[in-house]
Amino acid sequence: MKVRAPFDPGSLVVIAITLVLFVWALFEKGLTHDLLLEAGVFMVSVKLIIMSYKNSLMAATIDRKLDAIVAELKKRATSS
């Protein structure tokens, strides 16, 4: 079985860009009320990436189970 990396390259790029923009906003706006907005945007981005990763894991699990079902059905069809 192939071992997957926790995040694909696209997700890593989005995380890096979001983090850079978040740090830039910290220096640009300072520690003001707008910091909460920037932190919220950052957290939403991270949450979406984590959800995407979990969905890809779930899809891979479903694919494996469907492949096992198809193999079993083929085996039963040939043995009949």
C-alpha cells in the first residue's frame, strides 16, 4: 500500500501563501481589532484544507472497499 503525504503540493502552497499574507497583515495592521478578522480568515483557510485532506482519505477508503466488492463479485460470478 502506498503511503500518502499528509498534504498535496497544492495545499502546501495555499497554506504557505495564507501564512505569509497573515504575517504581512500582522505587521501592516498591527495588533488591532482587525487582527481578529485576519486570524479568522487564516483559520477558515486551514480548516478547508484539513477538510479537503479528510475527504480525500475517505474517498480512497471507499475506493478500496468498492474494489474489494467488485473483486468478490467477479470471483463469485466465475465460480458459478
